[in-house]
Amino acid sequence: MPVLVLLTASYPFEQGEEFLELEIEYLAREFEQICIVPIQSASGASRGLPHNAVVLPDFIQQRNKKPQGNICGFFHLDFWGEFLRHLPRSLSKDAFCALWRWSAKAHKLEKWLKFFFKENFSRDTPVVFFSYWVDYGALALSRFVQKYSQKTIVARIHGYDLYDERNPIAFFPYRKKIFSALRELYFLSQDGMDYIQKKYPCFVHKYVLARRGTLYHDFSSASSCEAVFRVVSCSFFRPVKRIDLLIRAIRCLADHDFAVEWVHIGDGPLRTAMHAFASQRLDGKVKWAFTGYLSNKDVYEFYRKHPVDVFINVSASEGLPVSILEAQSFGIPVIATAVGGTPEVVSNKNGCLLPPDPSPEQISAALVSFAQNKANAKEKRIQSRKDWEQAYQADQNYSWLSRHIASLASPA
């Protein structure tokens, strides 16, 4: 069986990349060993891993000890090529520094990968290098294969690392360099694949639609029996998630004289500010709670124990939200904005699709329609679960992708 070298942001440390907790279980079935290399952070407690997965925090430790290597970012030809390609935007301080940081970090990682490869693999070991994000880790791998040209590298692309508008400098650097080196690039949604295909049509033969999946459960979440309308949302507290907009919409709903309970699952940098805003707008009108971070297991347990009438997501941009898939796997109808890959999973048959930039009143009206029409809401609950079963079961999606990636392994 082959070996997988998996580059992550911080997984299995810290919060985040929860979706990888499930996917790695399927990868572990197809590879003799998985070597996990966090490239941004390796602090805090480690989450549970498959028995054949090992974590290598060596790169983070080495990177932090040698900041002088940053100057090397200027000495790569692809840095200057990228600078020229993006003129005049690359003349701005922010863009120039972003190009340099990517190059410098990739230089350090490439150097570490070469040492790691030489020390740990023999020439006949089949191996796949998998960058879980299209970031400087993928750039380091693209440089790495210039020396080891027979090696297989693949990558996943999500939402944060896909849409140019999500990047502070309004573009992602080194795309052509990375894409030319990849064997395959895996997309979560058709929307994401179409977006990249329009920008980089010459690599279309490398693009693969590989949707996420969530676990099957032998029960569905209950709806409320009493005269209370219960709304759940789940996301990090970041500007793109527009929790402030959701708070305004929940207040509008309460103003329609509905008894409303709202629970938000998640943590993040804006949590304190949003807690203060929710207190200002909702206290005395709505029963609400922020649970903070919950593990996948705890989220499942929440849906098992608590009735939920509707799940809602009002993000300004998305890849394919796993939080929506999790809700649908429990038969919960979803209200969501028509951004990114969301329209591929949410429709007016299994929930309600909002415009990309809705007003609080539009969101509230969608919530009111669910609260007032119980029979229609029940039909959407059934359809929500049915649509999930057809396209987003982990056993189907991750089993296929894991076998496929393993089949690409090349001898070391």
C-alpha cells in the first residue's frame, strides 16, 4: 500500500479543519501510513487519529527557529515571474508582501520536504503528496517536484482559498505554478470548478469534482412540538459569515410575535462583539445562546437531543458548507444564501434559497414561512434528508476519493 504525505493548516491541533476528521478515516483505509504535516500551527492538544497516521510537527519547530530564511523568498524565479504577471497590482505594498511571504514560506517548506523525503523513503516506495489547501504548502510541493519530477502531488480547494474576492489582495498568487505541477485538483462544488475553469482553462483536465460527505445517522432531528420556533446556525464568527445580519433577521422574526429560540454553534474572533450585539438586539425578545466551539461528535449529539425547526446560513461567500450537509443529514431544512456551491445543496424543495445579499426582512420572511406553514416545512424536512442521502454520504464520496488518490501513487 502507498504512503500519503498530507499537508494541513493546523490539523490535528487547535480548532478548525473539522471536516478532515472524517475524511482522514477513509484515507487511512487506502494508505499504509499517513504522515500529517501541519504548516501553520502545531500547538495545543492533538485530536484523535487513525492508528496508521503520524503527526510531524518538525517543520513548524524548524521554521520558528530560522526566521532568517525569509530573505530567500526573493531569490526564486517564480516570485519575480508572479510579480510581473500581476502588474500593476503587485506594486502595492500588501500584494508585494503577500507574494514574498508565500515564496519565503514555501522555500522553507520545500527545503524541509526534501530532507524529510530523503530520510524516510526508499526509491521504490509509492507515495502521494496531498496539500489540503491551495496555499503556500501547494507552492512548496510545486517546487519540490521540480527535483522529484515523478512524484504525485494533488490538492483540495475549498472556498477560502478559491474565490479571489476572499483574499485581501483580491487575487491568489502562484496559481499557474501550482496548477501546472498538480496531478489533480479536487473541488467541493461545481460552482468552484466552473470559477477556476474560466480563469485557468488550460488545466481543465486536472480538475475533479470531489464533494464532501457527512456520516449517516439512523434518526432525524425532531421539529418543535410546542409553540416555539427553533433556529440553529453553525459557523466561525468571521465577517464573511454575517452573524450581525442574522441577528437583525432574528429580531425581525421576533417582532412578528413568534416565540423564537436561536442557537449558534461556533467560535471565532468576532464572538465577543457579536455576543454584545445580540444582547443589545435580542435580550427580552428572543431566547438565544452561543454554544462556542463544539466537536463534530458534540454537534451530532446536539441534533439528537434538541428539536430544530430550521438551519440557517447567511454567508457572503462559501465553498460547500459542511455545516449545511450535517444539518441535512439529520433531516433539517435549510435556509441559505445563494453563494458559492450552496445552491447545489439547498433549493426551495428542501429549504429556502435566499439572494446572495439579502436584507434582514427577506431573511425574516423566509423564517416566517417555515414557522407558519408546518405541513410545508415537514415536506422539506423529508426532502432535505433524501437529497443528502443521494449525493453527500461520506461512505460514498470519501471512499471513492480515497481509493482514487491511492491509485495515483508513484514510486518514491
